[in-house]
Amino acid sequence: MVRQNVARRAALVDAAIEVLATEGARGLTFRAVDAQAGVPTGTASNYFASRDELLTQAGGRIYERLQPDAATIAASLSGPRDRDRVTQLMKELVDRISSFSSGYLALLELRLEATRRPGLRAVLTERIRADVDANVRYHLESGLPGDATTVVLLYLAMNWLIVERLTLPDVFGEGEIHELVASAVERLLP
């Protein structure tokens, strides 16, 4: 059995995310990942048994990197639990996820690829469902206003707003983004 370097494996997965974001799923090859990671040709194929495994690992890593840190979570619990706080949290969410644009764009590529790969679809469905459920649970347990449906609707609205921001940034200017977030929260939480 070949021993594998954990840091190198993570760097290869991060490189796969960058390749997905810039070249799309069709551009994700072991050779492209090796080049992006700056490692010798053949390295990625030593770490991943198949392209499917690399796709799945990239999907999991994106979610690891999108998770807020402990300080962000703690800050989200400070202050009043009202509509203004939800608006602020949604603005911060849109900004935080948008700041990892390659990860979010790679996730969009993985979602498209999942329509053709049942194994990847199962992994993403489980991961995204768990994420939605965790967001609903967090929202309800933290005492923020709104019910589970409100959280799901905010999730859907914020995700599409992020898609617009990252794929067609001229549709809505930067100034409009936070106004749209505030309007969505206001309409969902009258």
C-alpha cells in the first residue's frame, strides 16, 4: 500500500475545484489537476482511483471551505433575534459565499454533472439536504424569526442571487445585491 500525504491530497482536491471553476467538468482531468496543483504529471492518479472519486472529493471539500468559522457563528448569535438580524446574516452569507467564487462555480459544475452521474447525484443530494436541514435547525434553535419554510425560501433566493452575482455580475450591480437581500427578507418576514 502506498502512503499518501494528506496535505498533498487536500491540495489536489483544491486544485480540482479550481479546474472545475475555470474549465468545467469536461476539463477536469488528472493532468489538468496536476498542472493546477503544480505537481508532477501522474500525481493525482496516484491519489484518486477515478475521476468520479475526484469529483466526489471536490464536492465535499467545497462544503468544508464554505462553512463559516466559529467566530462567524458566534457573531451570528449576538444581538437581537429580529428581521434586521436575519437581513444582516443573509448579506454576510451572500458576501462570504461570493468571496469563494471558484468553489461556488465548481459546485454548479458538480450539480450539472450530477444530472449524468447517479453516484455523484446521491452524494450531492445527501450533502445539500443535510446542509439545508442544518440551516433550518440552526435558525429555529437560535430564536430568529420565521419558520422552516422561510429558511428554505431564503436559501433558494440567496443561492440564485449568488449564481447571478458570480455568473452574470452585470445583471445586478454590487449596490443592488444587498438591497435585494433586504427586500427578500422583508417580504418573507413581514
